[in-house]
Amino acid sequence: MNDRQENSHSFRLLFVCLGNICRSPAAEIICRTVLRRAGINAVVDSCGTANYHVGSRPDGRMLAALERAGYAYDGHRARVLLREDGERFDLIIPQDAENEREVHRVISLTARSSVLPMRRWFPAGCRYHEVPDPYYGRDKDFDEVVALLAESMPALVQELCNSTGQSTHPRG
């Protein structure tokens, strides 16, 4: 993402998980879809706190789960969280507590970003306290993560609209 792209959008979000091949790219793809359908222009990206998979596509099981739920792969390649991300993004959204701690360790304490956990937008009565890591699981675990993120994303987008004064303009 270059400065011109960043400046042409009113808000920048970064989703974070461990390897950037399961949860955070799914959140990125789902969020981008929800924002587009709502008519909201924003920069959405994702990264990992570990460099295990830098340059890799998302896990094939996650891509299959996203496809089953109606979301299209957009060419994402894994990258690692950088200190500069604390200045480049308005909101950094870790998928679990371990990665939230790592985000705070990596980015500057004076960073302009807010760091808020994804659980903030979980639906009422949700059985999860963080986005579970499906990496060692089965297909149904990937489907559950996609469903949880899809259920949670409208609340995140609504909060974003409320905080920025934007209104949604639904698109097909």
C-alpha cells in the first residue's frame, strides 16, 4: 500500500493473527467485503506476529471455507507485523490475546493506532472469548472461524461508521 492509496481512504484497519494464513486474512477478506457492500471506502490489510509463512497464500482450508461462505480470495500474501504498522493504521485488531500482547510489544507506545481485540464485536452470547486458531483443526473449524468473523464484522463496521461519522450506502 502506498501513501497515495492510504491518503485516499478515511480509515485504515489491520487484522493480526500468528502466521497470517488463517484468521487474519479471513478477517481481512470478510471485512473488505462488508465495507464494500456498505459503500465504505477503507484500507484493510492483515499480517502475522510470526514470520513462519511470509509470502505464502492463505491456508487452502481457509480459502475453501471462505469460498463455501461466498467470499472470494483477493491475492493476499502473508506478511509480518512491522513497528511502522502502528503509524500506518488507525485500528489494529488482534484475533486473540497472545497476538494482542505481541502487537503491543512490537508497535511503539506512541503509535497512533488503537489496538482493539476482535472479540469486542462478537455477537451477544458468543461461546468464544477470542477467534480460535483452526490451523490444527478440521474443515468445520475453519468454517466456524469464517462464520464467527462474518457474524462479528457488521458490528465492527457499524462502530467504525459511528466513530468516523460515515454512513453506509448499501451496494449489491
